[in-house]
Amino acid sequence: MDVRRIRAELRAGRSIYDLPLRVTFYARVSTDQDEQINSLENQVQYYTELIQSKPNWRFVPGYIDEGISGGTTKKRDDFNRMIRDAKAGMFDFIITKEISRFSRSTLDSIKYTQELLENNVGVLFQNDNINTLDTDSEFRLVIMAGVAQDEIRKLSERLKFGFRQAIKNGHVLGNDKLYGYDKKDCVLTINEEEAEIIRIIFDLYANQKLGTRSISKKLTEMGYTSREGNAFNTLTIRHILENPKYKGWYCGNKTSSLDYRTKKKAFLDESEWVMYPDPSIPAIVPEELWNRANALYKKRREETMSHSSGVSFQNRYPYSAKIICEEHGTTFHRQVLENKKGKQEVWQCKIYRSHGRKACSAPQIRSSEVDAILTEIFKELMKDKQAIIDSLVKVITSVPKEVDYDRLRSRVQEEMDEIEKKKDRLLDLSIAGALDVEEFKKRNDALNVRLRECESQLSAIRQEEERAVDNKLNEAEIRRILERELSFEGEPNSALLTTILKKIVVKKGSTKEEIHLDIYLKLGQQYEAIYSPGTLPTSINRLRNTTPRRPIRRTLFPLEPLA
């Protein structure tokens, strides 16, 4: 059944339960514990009875994934089979408990619901009160992803305190399979067989001036392979050369998360790295050799980049990589201009930035004016603001607790109990004469040191939990903030506005007096905007919806006609 036809019926006042649809369900639990299995059985029974109780619905057996995490869909066999069957036209409607059943990533849930809609299949997220056959559902899902992102990011950052505490206690974090080292209980020891290869790589690069490809070939000729028995590729060699651990240094804060959902990261400038000599990391190569190798590596990389026509950048700002010059097909780059009135963010074509006005006639675009246009589009799309706010509040306040403090405390307490038992056994051995006084003191002191570390961990956990309670999400405050943001009071929020934006094309023929934009949204809509710079936000010459009509897709077999 065609989605547009269903939506027309819903707008006419009919209920989804009145429509002749083939309906299935999707159920999932993320663990194989007994209580979760019972929950799964209850879900299956509930949805089977619900679907079969509707006279106009035709029941299609559901799809069930058991004991599988929602973080990814790669290993969720029934979920992937459901998507394939949907594309084959096996059913029209899916019922599931909530958005997190599809994926813990709201972005992934949006992707799959849009993919299903393109194949004329709707989804009812029952607990979230979102039916993707409703006209505003896609918009609501996208906004949920944008607004919920920051609150979830704040929660996830609480995980980092454990890493900071481990570093403070002298424990080496990071890769457990770092080549050249063996790692046990967060302590690194040199693996001499592998370390010899590390030393050869640094010698070939820094002293013999070979490139990474030549080193890869040389190592293969010498019969050296990775732990998996493969040849050392150039990427592995580059990572080895850049890793400060090989000179006995700790290095952290090399990246910053751009998006908690996609896991994209930006590499920070070296000036922002946290680096220092770490006595707990045994050096494999001399510091002087490592520094020389990296100075040469940086020099070669800069030379390569200067001769490259490609451009690499991170999407650090809301409109990064989203404003396109139609004349050259290149992106606009950010520039901050300053005058007597203050600073102003503008966007200029890359060709213009490189070669001047003679090379590109496209005018610069002001962020404030794009904000004003997107605000008008946003208001048009947002038919039921209160329903959207209700959905957002529900999603944000139901974000699962990222850190189980009771479990952390329990682990530390268990270790402390085990240490006390070891101390008792030591004392028994000493009394029995199996240990001399010096050996007893040495071992007992080591256990006391670990006990103090555990006590420090418990204190850190308690402080972090208190901070988490202080930062606990308040529903009334969230609702107030959403009301303000979605009413666009004060300055527009570019980050919020761009949650619906796919790209903006600056049309040929645009001038400093009149700019023509084609605006493409993630939801599939297209808009044309014409405006005179300097007149916004009070005046837009023309803003109209130019979305092309989608072709009607047919289901695998015809259904009864709607009454």
C-alpha cells in the first residue's frame, strides 16, 4: 500500500486500525538473562494478540532477536531479515516497543525508518508514541536525534572518570594488543621478539631514510610478519612511527568526538595533546631516534599535502561541507569577518578563497541569513510543536544510566576483600615459618599499597556519583529549554536548524544584490529561497517548496480497496 494514500486516509480522520494492512512486529532483548527472556516472551504474546485482535489487519509472523545488543544491526539476523522482507513487499506495517528496539542510535533508527517508508512500510514505536505513517513523524525523529544528542553526550562523558583514575594510579590504558609489548593487568612489558622489529622500522625510516612502502617491502623480504602472519602494511608502519609509547611516553587527548552517534572523531592539533614521559611504559627505541623519525615523518607529510589537490577538513561548524557552489561543485569555507559592528560568520566558495573574484562569481553567504531561512522552513514543518516536545522529553529523560556506580563499587570492594584474604594467608605463612620477616614485609606492603589505591577509587566513584546526581536531567527544565529552542526565541540555534539540512546549493547567477539558493532537507523536501543580503531576517523575497512528487510504489500483491 502506498504511504501517501495511507496518510491521506489518516488526515481524513480514519484510524490506523481501520486500514487493511499486513502487520508484523519486531521484538528484541539485549541479554540472555531469565528476566529478559520472560520480557521477550511477553512482548511476542502481546503483539501477536494485538495484531490478531484487529479485524482489518492481517497478521504476519514477527521477527525476534534474542540476547543481542542494539548498538549495531550487523549481527541481528531477524532485524536484517525483516528489512529484506519489507523491501520485498511482505508486509505494510511494523509494531515495536520503542526507538531503542531498532537501535540505540537514534540516527540509525531514522535511517531504517526512512528506508522502510521508501518501500511503503510504516513503523509504530509504541512507547514513544511515534507512527511513521503520520506526516510529521520523520521530522520529529530527526529533531529528536539533534536535541537528544547533547544530553546523551553529557551522560556518556561520565565514563571518562574511570580512565582518568586509572592513569592517576599508573595503569597503562589503550590497546591491549600493542605491537612490541605484552600487557597484563594494565602493565606493559617489552616483547623482545616484536620489539626488535620496531627498532628495525625506526632505523630504516630515520637513519636509512626509507619510505613506509619500502619498509613494508624490506620487512617482507626479511621474513617479518604481523601477529596474524600478514605483511606489515604502510598504515601499520605509520602508526608505529607516530606512537609515543615506543619512546616511553604517555600520549592522550589526540582526538575529540564529533558525534556520539556515528563515532566520528576529529584529530586535535598536536599542541592540544597530553604527552609526558611515563615511567610505567618501558621504551623500545631511544627518545632521540623517535623524535628524529617523527620530524622526518611530519616533513614528508607536509610536502605530500602541499602537492595534493585534495582537501581534508573536519565538519567543526553546523554549515561545514553543507553549502555548495553550483558553478564549481566545491564547498563553501567558513570565514569570520570583523568590523565596527562586531564579528560576522560568512561562507565563501573554495575557488574564490584560493583564486579571487575573477575565478568565482558566487557571493558570500552569511550564517545569520541561512539561519533565518531555515527557521521559516522549520516552523512550516513543525505542525504540532507540543507533540514533538513531549516525544523529545520522553526520549531524553529515558536515556539509560551510562555508569552503574553500584557495580563499580562492588568490583572494587570485591578486590579489597580478596586483598584482605591474601594478607591473612601471608600472616599464616609467616607464623608457620614458610616466609621470612623481610619477604612477609615486602609482600604485605605491596598489598597495602593496592588497598590504598582501591580506597582512592571508591572515593572517586562516590564523588563522581554525587556529581552525576547534581547533573540529573530535570524534566521541567528540559521542557522549558525545548519550548524556548523550538519557539526560536532570541538568536537561532544553528546546530538545531541543521539537524534537518542535507545541503544548500548556491545557484549560478547569484549576485551580491540577490542570492538564489536550492535547499535540500534530510527528509527529502526541497526548497527554493531568493533573498537580498542584509534584509534578513525581516524579509525573504521568495521561499517555496519545490519537492518533486515521489513515484507510487506497488506492494507485492494487491489489498482490499479502502472504504
